[in-house]
Amino acid sequence: MQHASGWKYGDNFFFVDVLDSRQPGFQDIDLYSELYANFSLGKISGNPIGAGPVSDVGLLGGFNWAADANAVKHVAGIRLALDLEGFAFANLDVAALVDDSDGLASGGAPAEDNTILVDFNFARPFKRLGKRTSASKATSNTLASAPMNSVGRSSPGSSRSPSSNGT
């Protein structure tokens, strides 16, 4: 399930992935979810904020949650809304990713170091076979090279942000 919408003060995005398998050895069901709210400074103030390709600046907050892994990450940062020709929207998000997981002590995935998340998300309309459609994508990366988890192993930059599931 996925939802994206705009509102008086900005925009929201969330999704919930449900994994369900009857395969032997699988944990039967698992949930993963992300929620983000962007508070547009331009919409809140009623005045344009930005210059050049930056059309607005927003305060971004949210969380990532995984049931089986018993993981929670809080997200806080800024969003630069970009005015790029041919794009329905384009955003550059820079945020702190704070791990609030209990790690192995709670039977979950190893806790990870806090890090910085950089995410570029967009939608670009195009025509295919005479019909208008859209491509959307998010690319994200953490600035910390090989963050460490609670067992001292490098953790891949697997954290996601709005639209990072490719939709």
C-alpha cells in the first residue's frame, strides 16, 4: 500500500510493504513501512522561498520501521524542491537518519550508527505509444562510508526514503 498527497502546509508520503510467504523457513509474514511529512516553508509563510533551480525549501520528518527486524529509524532534515524542466517534481532531501532500534538485545537486526541520508526523488512524464505516463525514481545513499552495526560489521547503505521503492 502506498499514498502520496499534498496539503495546505506541504506534502506527505508513506508506504507499507507486506511480505507473506508459505515457503518453508520463511517467517510467514513481515511488514516494512516508511512515513515522511514535508513542511513547505513557502506554503507555510505564503511567500516564495528559493532561488535559481530551488523553488522551495521544506522541513522533512519521518520514520522507517521494520516489524521482523525490530528496527526503527527516525528521519529529520531538509528538502530542496527543484524546478527542473520536464519533471512533474524533483526533490533533493538531506536528512539525519537516527537508529532507535534495540538491536540484538531485543532479538532484532543489529543496531546501526546514525548517519546522513541523501535522496533524490522525482517523476518525469513522457509519452509512450501515444499515451502520457510517468517515470518516478528515488536514489539514496548515506554519506557515512560503511556505517557500523552493534556487532562491529559494516552495514550497507540500505536505508530508503520517499519513493525509494521505485514508484
